[in-house]
Amino acid sequence: MSQPEAELVPLSALTESEHLYRLLVLCFGVWLYAADSTLVATVMPVAVEDIGGLPYLSWTYTLYQLGSVVTGAIAGLVVMRTGIVRTEIAAGILYVLGCALSGYAPDMTTMIVGRILQGMGGGALVSLAFIGASTLFPQKMWVRVIAVISGIWGISSLCGPLIGGYFVSGGNWRGAFWAFAVQGLVTVFIAPPLLRRQLHTQTDSIQQAMPFARLGLLSIAVLAICQAGVVTSTQFASGLCAAGIVLLLIFLKQDADSKNRIFPRGILDPRTVSGSGLVMMSALFMATISLTVYGPLLMYIIFGAAPLVAGYVIALESLGWTLTAIFTSGVRERIEPRLIRTGAVFVSVSMLGLIYAMPSGPLWLIALFAVIMGMGFGMSWSFVSKRIIANVPEKERTQASASIPTFMRVAMAMGSALSGIIANYSGFSEASSVTVAQNVAFWSFAAFVPLMLVGLVTAWRVSLE
């Protein structure tokens, strides 16, 4: 017997004071992480000229990602032990300390430590946004809340480089980090009053030991994968990536067999709705990340596109994602499966189109496929996220919520590493010829077609709930 369809929730329902304040806190955390993670693209080149340490520049990215994955993964367990407010405050403090160290940094060592702390705090804040979406709001509002979070992510990613560019053009790259440190302090102080009703709700908090050994294993796995994306030796990068994937699988097996699991049991099992949802999104993220990683450089070499033009082309994906996510979040429940499947088809069509368009152009066609890709993610992400959370036992929903952004970051790291291996194998560099760049442009998407097919198959599975 089918269940009655849930009533439609108007977007205006989020403006009610009880919901609005909570949503603002969660979205502000997403803003801090997403804007900060793209801000460094314009800030770090100038910072390196000032403080030195060019050989270690890649570590500012690698260890930032490492910190965000580890704390993002553990955020669910911490919330179950201490409550979401205390966790939000702790994440905010880590983030502020990281920004302050990066802003003060007299050398690259201090900068790297600062970036680690920024990643740890920011990664936790993003996971807390998804946890808050499923614990602070009724289930009928989950799609709306997740759609708004997605929209904030897209807008923040667009604003980050612009903010960094503003401070760099003023000759004050350190000011960018200090500006975000101040904003982090805002999170620390506004979280308790705006989320105060949640402060003492965790009466049955878990007191089991934290799984530090498994977190160490996860850290090594992510570190290997991230570093594989920046080393120049193809053989070394392939070995690092393979080792990272094997260690990640060992971590998942150990976690599934543990009593104090970081993630729900079988969270990546494609035979379940939740597992197929995470596999779908992870596969499609990995398959399409080449557009973000190498798209701007490829467009510059092949078509002579100015960095600003190439940046706007990539930004169109975020714009398409944001607008589509907000627009489709209010559809009736019976329409959700169609949007999930259609979204996967849109992403696949854009990827197949880029196999042709990225090597040969024209730029407007690449831009069109970028929009289609963003629309595909936008019309499916919120609904898949809802099904991942709703189809695990209620006591594990906090961990399931944290798993969504965590696995997305891992998938992006793996996709970036594989893209880097493909590019390095082809002899790609900033001084590459047009012919070499066209070859890389083709294989950067064609090589990921098997993952695209995995995303399509699992999209049909998750939509059959």
C-alpha cells in the first residue's frame, strides 16, 4: 500500500523565525568553507611570492582537503556525543585559528598549519549543515533546506576568487584570511543563541571511545589520494592513488565491522537506496571533476581564452546547479524519481558532449554543456540526499548526513588525482602544444565514461524507493 504524498512546503516556510535562524547558521558555515576553498586560487600565488615555500605550495591544498575530510567524517559522532551547538562552536574555533595563522604566516610552515586547521573547521561546518538539515527541520522540509545549502555553496564558490582578487589587488593578501577569521568568530558567537533549543537535546549521547585508529587510516588514504593529484611522476602518482583507494576500502571494511561506526553500515552498498545514492553522486562527481580541474587551462591553451573568460565558463556550472536546485525543490514527491533520473542523464549528456567540445570548441558549446551539467546535479542532488538520509535507521541519520559531503570531497579528490595522472601521462603542462592539450581534453572526459555509466545505473536504483 502506497503512502500518501507529503504536502508541498513553500519556500517561504523557511523564513519563519524558528527555521530561518537555524538555516542562517548552517548556511553561514557552508559559506565560510566554500568561499575560503576557492579564495586561495587568487591569494596563494601572491602569498608564495611574499613568504616563499613554492615547493610546498601543493601541501596547502592537500592538507586542507585532508583536514576537511577527517573532521567532516567524524562530525556525526561528535554531534551524537556533545550536541550540534558545541560541535558548531568547536568547528568555528578551529576555523578561526586556521584563518588567523594563515593571515599571520611568516613562512610556508605556518601557512600549512593554518590551512590544516581551516580545512578541519570548514569541513566540520559543512557536515554540520547537512546534519542540521536532517535533525533541526521536519523531514518534509529536507529537500528545501538542502537545496538552499546547495545554492549557498554555488554562490560562495563564485565569490571566493573575487574576494581573494579584491584583497590581492589592494596589496593585502593577508587581509583575506583575517576577514574570514572575523566571520568565523561570528559563527562561534551566534550558534548558541540561534540553536539554543538543541543545546541539551542529546541526553542519550554516545560515550564510546572515538575511533582514532580508523581516523588515522582514513587520513593516510585521503593524503595518498590527494597527493597523487599533484605529483608529476605518472608512475608515482598511479601508485599513490592505488594505495589510497586500497586503504580507503580497508577503512570502510573496518568501520562497517565496528560498534562505534563513523558511517552507517553498508553506506556504499549499491543494493540499498542509501548506498546507491552515495555511489551515484560519487561516481558522477569523479567523472566530471576534470572540467573544474583542467578546464580553464585547456581553454587557455586550445582557444586562447583569457583566465576570466574561462573562469566564467566554469562558473556557469555552479550557476546552473544553484538555480535548478532552488527551482525544483518544491516539486511534488511523485516527481522526484523523474528528476533524479533526468539529472543523471543531463550530467551524462554534458560529459559526452565535452568529450567532443573540449578539444575542438567552440567556447559557447563548452559553456552550454557546463550549464547542462550544473542543471543535472541541481535537479537531483537534494532528492538523492534526502533518500540517503531517510533510508537508514533513525539512530544513524546523523552519521548518514555527515557522510554526504565527506564522500563528495573524497570523490573529488579521487577524480582530481585520476585527471592529473591522465594529464601527466600525456605530457601536459602550461607550455604544452595545442595538439597535446586537445589529446588531454579528450581523455580527461572519455576515460571517465565507465564511472558515468555507474552513475546512470545507480540513479535508476535510488529513484525506485
